[in-house]
Amino acid sequence: MLLHPGSTEFPPPPALYPQEGPLVLEVGFGDGRFTSQIAQQHPEWNILGVERSAGSVSRALRRFRREGLRNVRVYHGEATFALRNLVAPGRLYRVYVNFPDPWPKAKHEEHRLLQRAFFRRLSTRLQDSGALWLTTDHLEYWQFAQNEAQASGLFAVETPPPPESHLRTKYALKWKTQGRSFYHAVFSKIGQDPTPWPPLERYPMPHALMQGTLPQIAVFEKAVVRFEGGTAVLTEVARTLEGGYYFLTHVSEEDLVQDLLLEARPSSHGFYVGLSRFGAPLSTLGVKAAVEWLVGWLEAQGLQTLQRSY
Ligand SMILES: C[S@@+](CC[C@H](N)C(=O)[O-])C[C@H]1O[C@@H](n2cnc3c(N)ncnc32)[C@H](O)[C@@H]1O
């Protein structure tokens, strides 16, 4: 099952995962061969695989379907979004991170996944004594992650040799042929961050009912809407066959980037202006801000608002 931001609920409904049993997260599964290996070895596990690359997600999904795996759920997007929104507090048994992007330049360190803030958040989702297992070829990132986990005060760190099964991923095999060394660390939860980490707030579909005549839009200048925690950019407009418009909008907020459509379409009472359901977007603060901006812009073009809901 492939999960989109808009198909997530919180707390995650029990039916999201196919069975009672340990919940295991794999971050950055790449071509999915490790996911498939653990899913077959542990049919009693519920495995949530998270991957931000669309190409990898589609290749891995083909593999999971071909192999008939029933205990894997896939989220296409950011690991922290999935952790925050698809995992109930205290529910995770284990996390696997194999060969994470190392971001080797000092000025890019902030992009690394395994840093203090992440460990603090992870502690809210792991069960007592749950653990994250890291395998990498990058000595400096391996040491960095250990320092960050220790600085959080919430994890005990051990560094046994990497299990053989972790050295058969696509990247492990690639680095093996180059003669690289491999490093492993197990981060076991020993405490929990007292700050709750609630899921991203969702909003009812923001919309307005407007009346008047829609403008003929020959040229649309890109609009940037800033809101607390992100930006929404309305980039393009397209006329619909029924005489309305779609506005292609890029909304970027914490751990979530969505390309979605806002619409202004004729309805029995005037024009419905709001978020289109196309692509099953998640209705967030950023979406609300974008709809609010669009209604204001249409008002400036001469339409009147009869009713608004946002
Ligand atoms: C170097 S590859 C390793 C892939 C696989 N684990 C392997 O060992 O073959 C790192 C993968 O992690 C994914 N990734 C990196 N950061 C991520 C994040 N924050 N959330 C989800 N996926 C991420 C990348 O898209 C990439 O596919």
C-alpha cells in the first residue's frame, strides 16, 4: 500500500498496518531489497518503508508486489513526516537506516538526518528500549550520529560490527566493489523527550464561494505567499474546460512539500474557490494561506466573496 500525505490520519488507524505486531521503520529504502529481506524474514513485523525518491519508490513497489509482500507499507516523502504522522507515540520497535546520504561538506551538515533534534523526536515514537540501527560507509557521519545521539541524552550507543545482512543492499554492494569499510551503530532508547511532538495540524478543506465574472488571465505573475513555517508559490494558471481555472501551487512546510491545484470553478451558486482534491493533498496551514491569498487576488480582480470557510 502506497501512502500519500492526504491519506494519513492521526492517530494512525489500526487498519493502516495489517496486523498486531512490532512496527519497524526503514528510512531511505532505495531499491527496497533490504525491506523485502526483513519482510520475508519477519512476517510478524509491520514494516513502514519511507523513501523520498519517486523513482526508487516505484521500483521498490514493483518488487514488493512481485514478491507478494503483505506486511510492507510505503510512504513516499520525508522520513520525519512519516515518523511524526504515521507512527503513534511509543509504537516503534526498530528503525533501520542503511547508507544514509552523508552530506559530507561541513556547510551541508544540517541536512543530515541523524542529528540531535531527530533523536529527540525519535524518542517520542520508539517504544521503551526500541532502537535505531545505522549502517554506513561514512566514518565521519557514523561518528557524528553517535555524538548527536549521546548529546540528546536519550540514547545508549553501541558499535558492533555490521550484520552481514546489512551489507547486501544496493549501496553496500556498490561500496564493497570500491573496497570501502563499513560501520554500524545501535542507538537504544533510554529516555524520552518530554516535549510532545503532535502531528502536523490538518484543516477542513479551505474554500470560498464567490460571485462575479472570472477575469481573462493572459499573464499570471508568480505569487509567493509566506506563512508561519513555510511558503506557498502559485506558479501557473490553466483554464479548465468548464470555464474555471486551476492554479498550480507548490507548498513547502515542515517535512512536507506538496504540488497541488487550487481551483476556481463554476458552481450552482457562483464560483467555488479552494483546494482541488486532485492528487489527494493534505489540507495544511500552507494550503489555507494559499487559498486565502487566491480569494484576495480574485477579489482584487472584481469578484465578491459570498461565503468563506478557512
Ligand atoms: C545512499 S541511498 C541508500 C539506499 C539504500 N538504503 C541502500 O542501502 O541501497 C540513500 C537513500 O535515502 C533516501 N533518503 C535520504 N534522506 C531521506 C529522508 N529524509 N527521507 C526519506 N528518504 C531519504 C534517498 O532518496 C536515497 O534513496
